[in-house]
Amino acid sequence: MFRNYCKTAWRNVIRNKVFSAINIGGLAIGLAACWLIMLYVNNELSYDRHQPNAGRIVRIVQHAEWSGGSFHLALTSPPFAEAFKRTFPEVREAVRLDAEGGGTITYNDKHVKEGSIFFADSSFFRVFEHHFIYGNESALDKPGSIVITKSLALKIFGDVSVAPGKTILFGDRSPNLVTAVIEDVPVNSHFTFSAIRRMPPTDNNQWGQSYLYTYLLLNDEAGIQKLNAKLPAFFDQYLRADIERVAGKGQFYLELQPLTSIHLHSNLGYEIAANGSMRHIWMFSLVAAFILIIASINYINLSTARATLRVKEIGVRKVNGSGRRQLVTMFLFESVFITLIASLIAVLLVKLLLPWFLYFVGRDAGLQQPGVLQTIILCGSFALIAGCLSGIYPAFFLSGFKLIPSLKGQTGKHAGNLRFRQSLVVFQFVITITMIAGSLIIYRQMQYISKKDLGFNKDQVLVYHLNNENARSKIASIKAELLKSPLVENVAAAGNPIGNNDLGGRNYRTDGKIGDKDRMAHVLEVDEDFINTLEIKMVAGRNFSKDRNTDKDRVVLINEALAKKEGWTAPLGKKIQMDAAGSSIVYEVAGVMKEFNIYSLQHGVEPLIVKLPLSDSDKDNIYVRLGKKNIAAGLQHVEKVFRAFDPSNPFEYSFLDENFARQYTAEKTQGKLLFTFTLLAIIVACLGLFGLVTFTAGQRRKEIGIRKVLGGSIGGIVLLLSKDLVKLVIIAMLIAIPIIWWVMHAWLQDFAYRIHISWWIFAAAGLLGLLIAFATVSVQAIKAAMENPVGALRSE
């Protein structure tokens, strides 16, 4: 029986080459797209699950909302770890991380700049397990120790085996002893690193200074719920009094984040690294499912439409004793057989397309892939499940023909079947038009944010960091040397590069009233040339002046957003009090800047205070505006000046426009993927339409011949064959419009500045879908209409 089913299935594939190619090709494309997306989704869902203790590790984060502002921080202050471990028996171990462990590593005459290095407590490797090549989990027990990865060991020493016991320097004065070497950190970790340094001693009484990431290893997974219930009491004991004294009454609470939920479910301030999004996972999964559904719909439509070609075969089989159950089994087997062939082709497509896909999603390393045995099981499982789902309706439909009519080649009336097939075509194009509109909206939003005026001129402005502390004391000389070139238009210094979404906030009080409750604003420390270099406009007052020595600790500039927040109609001369170096300083507002974006456009413009640095060491970022001509030569000059003042560190820079563009990487990836898979969905849907119109033209061949003999035009015949399918696409367009608006309106909420979804986007998507469908149908319809009618009528 099985052998007979195989022969029958193969003969049908060979006999109907065009329709078999359409079915197999559509299913192969759909499965390959689904497979690629599922590899990506599986990789995103696997973050941190390689940790043996993943279910018992949590991160402490803070939330607060009060009348003067709010924060949602992934950071905590130094005392948290010790207090949690001391207070709660559920905590087995605690570890703190400080992201500021990187810098230039010096070993003999070699200098290596490495930014992905953390300071950590000695307990780090007792919380996070890693594979040690040399050393063990106690490698950080001694002060001044460092554990490096295999890649960094090769970069510094050229040989992993010689690394243990060697002393390396950070800067010129911080020796660290290499006590262990570990394998490289898996890329599917919510933070990766090239080295871990032993954290220096911290002041464990500073509850208000949040700059560390704190992780806890619990005794068991059930401890998370128990510990969560105790957090309010912990907050009341250690934090409430200090916070309410500063900020007044409000909502303040702590949260324990399970390790495995951080990558996809956390979007807090100062995340340790860029996270993913569960919303993206759902979107990509739906896209994969939709493409596969479209391919399956093609199979169902073509199988049921071609029922008349197998009517007599079914009648003969029934005469020879085949029951409906056997016929259903045979047709399902054919479906599984075709799907299996498609699965094997899809595997080849995945292998060919995977490097391109990795580039598209911005992955340097490969995604975790199933082995040979797993691939065979997956292909077989897919063929069985998808084949049965795609073939179950055609199988029951075809096996249901009556014996006598089927022997006569009669199918009977099947209006319900026709409506079902029409509904499937409508569903296909609802998906396709929705994806087309989604691609258009994402593209327009990306164009909008790339061209929107940020309130300053970001073009041709590069920023580089001064790692050398001696160079920071020579800012005036560096600026003078840079300005000697006519290729450099202006130079400034600041404490941070803008556009990286990590500037942070500071508490302030207005009018110098000590008893006033704190508010929060971003604070940027700059020199007197910053405003002019970035071409920021002043709406009131003045800029900082080099001729006024008192500006450093007497005046600040604010933006319009802060003035609005405080309700100041005349902000010049208003007082702002901020804490610095253990004391409070009262500043006077000397100028108001026009609003400009220091963060990407996912964020609105928030209150900002700009002040002069209190010391030269705080001016460690140099902003250089280059002329529009010969930027390459300008870069060479900047690098030459950099090396003159800092010969040991590598010259690394970024352009401000690139800093901002980098924040939209996830959205751009979404757009590229959606556009690509929209094209695939269109191709698969068009394959189905092509197959349907090809079959329809074949069935109506004699009718077309008669119409041509009686004077029917080619245009009229094309319209005859295409009008019903085009009507279905128009219905799909009307159904898709509210779906498009709802989905894309939700997506745009991630941006503080966003486009308006105009009516023409719906019209364009629908018209494009209609044109694609009409073009697909017309190709085969024109071919049928131009055929010589003699051939069609010869047998009459």
C-alpha cells in the first residue's frame, strides 16, 4: 500500500509539472523563510539560558515616580549586594558589576584598547559560571586580579598558555595580575565581556549613588517569589527616608528581574547592553507563519481547483473497492510527499541564504542551528504536519465525489468549495497588503528620523575620547593645534558624547531653596565653544564666556523644556541648586537654548542643564567640526594631533550622525526583514494566482476559442479571466486597512517623534497589491487569449 501511494504521488508530480513546481516552490520558499526567522527567534529566546544557574539568578532594578520626575534604572548603589545577602536567607551569593573597567591595556610595548571590561566582586564566577581554560572560580579573590577571555589573551600575548601569571597595565598605573583565562562569552548573553577585573573597595554607605549592576544567586527558583514579597520592607528600612527627604512623597519600588527575562523584557535606563524586544519576536514569528500560510493556501486552492482532472480516477478507484478512508489517506500522502520535497529544497535554501540573513540581522556570529539528525526530524515533522494541514481539505473534498457522476467526469455543484477558495485568496492578500503597508510605514519613519532637524547641526562633527589623563589637562593646546588646519571649522570639549542614549540625569532644586524637593534633569558638562561648534541656537540670554572666570561655578544654561517644566516665563536669573563633590552649589540661569535632541528620536526632548566642568578631567570628549570638503584629509589632521598628545592609545572616533543612527539599528533591521519577507510573500501569493489563472484558462480553453471566433477581443478575454480574482484583491484591501492602522499605530508608539499614517499609504499598499495581482493574472490570461482558436475548437 505504501509503495502504491509513493508511485501515485510521484506520477502526479511528474504528470502536472507546472502545478507541482508552483506547489513545491511556494512551500519551499515559505518554509525557508520560516526556518530562517525561527533560527533568529530561537536565538533571541535562548539568551542566558546556557547558564546552569539561570533559573536562580535575578537582577535588582529600581523604579520611582514623583512630582518632580521619574526613573526606571537597571543600576543600583554599592550597599545593595551586601544588604540583600545579609538580610535575606534566600540569597546564596551576590555580585556587583561596574561597566567602567575598560581602557588601554599595556603589556611590554603592546597597547590594546578594550572597552568591554567590567569591574566585579570576587563572587562573580560563583554566580555566573564560565568555562575556565586556566584557573578556577576563585580567580578574583585577590585584589588587583583580572580574568581574561581566550580572544583577549590571543590579542595581548599571542598565546593563551602564557597569559596566566602575567601582569598587565591599565593606563600607566593600574597593574592587574592575570589569574585565569576563560572561553569567550557566548554571544547569546545579555552582557558580554572580554575581561573581568576585581572591583576596588567601595563606600557601602552611599545608598543614593546608583552606578552598579547587582545580581543575586538564590538558593532555589521558588526564592524569587518569597524575596519579591519582602522587597517593600527592605525599601522602607534602607531607602525610603533618604529618597523622600530628597524627592518627597511618590511611588518607589524595587524589582527582581529573572536573568532569562532581561534580554527581551527589560527596557530600563542604563541597561548593561542593548536588549531585544518581545514585540519584535512576535512580529517576526507572525511574518514567518503568514508566509507559510500563504504557501499552504496555494496548495489548497490549486488542489481543489484541479479536482475535475481527477474525477474519473476517483470513480475508477471506488469501483475497484477503495473506500473514502483509503482515498483520504492517499491524498494526504501526496500532500506530505510534496511537502517533504519542499522541505529538502528549503534546507538547501537556508544553507545558501544564512550568511546573507546574518548580515541582515546584524549578527557577526552564526545562529545556533540544529544538527543533521535534528534537521531530518524537523523536516519529517514539518512535512507530516504541514502536509496534513494543507492537504486535509482537498483530501476530504476529492474523496467525497459520488461514484456514478465521477465515472461520467461530473463533479456536481460545489458552490461552498468555490467560496472557500475565494476566502483563502482574500486571506492571502490581506496578509500581503498588510506587509506591504508595514514596509512603507517603517521606511517612511526611518526616513523621517534620519532627516528631522535635531536642533543642532550634526553633520561633519566627529567625537573622540581622551583616555590619557595627562592629555585632558592640555585641552586648550589640543584645540589650538586642531584649529591650525583650515579643514577644521570649530572645536569643543565636553564630558560626554551625545546621541548614545546614556547621558543620565541629576537631581536639582530651583531658586536655591534648601527645603525644596528635588527634580530631575539631564546634565551635560561642556566648555565655552560647545554651543557654537554644534550650532545650537540661543533663544534668550548668553552663552558661556571665556572672559568670565566665575561662569564655572556661578552660571548654567537650560533648554526650553526645563523652563516650561518650571513654569518660567522669564527664566534668566533664576536659581538652580545642584550637589557636587559633597557640597551644594547655587547656579544662576544665564541663557536658554532652543530645544535640541541629545538622545535619539525614540525619546522626547527632556529638561537639560548645561554647565562648565569643575575640573579639566571632566572634559574628556573632543568635538571637532570638519569642513565639507576633503573630510579624509581633515581626519588625518585630527589623528595627527591626537597622537601628538596621546601616543599610546589608538585613535578611535565616531561621527555624531552615526551615534544617532546607531540607536535605530533594531528598527532598521525590522524594516529590512519585513521588506524582504514581504517580497517573498508577494512571490508566493503570485505563484498561487498564476497557478489558478493557468488552470482556469485551461478549463475555459474552448470557451475562449469560441469568443475569439465570434469577435471577442484580447482585452475582453483578459478581463474575463482576471476580473473575479481582482475583485477578491479589492476585498482584501478593504479588510487590510484597519489591520494596518492598528498594527503600525502600535509600532510607532516607540517613537516620541513619528510620522502621521496618511490615507495614501493605505491606497498605495492596496494599489500595489492590486497591480501585482493583475500583472500576475494578465501574463497567463494574455497568453490564453492570444492562442489560435483552431487548436481549441478542433475536437468539436
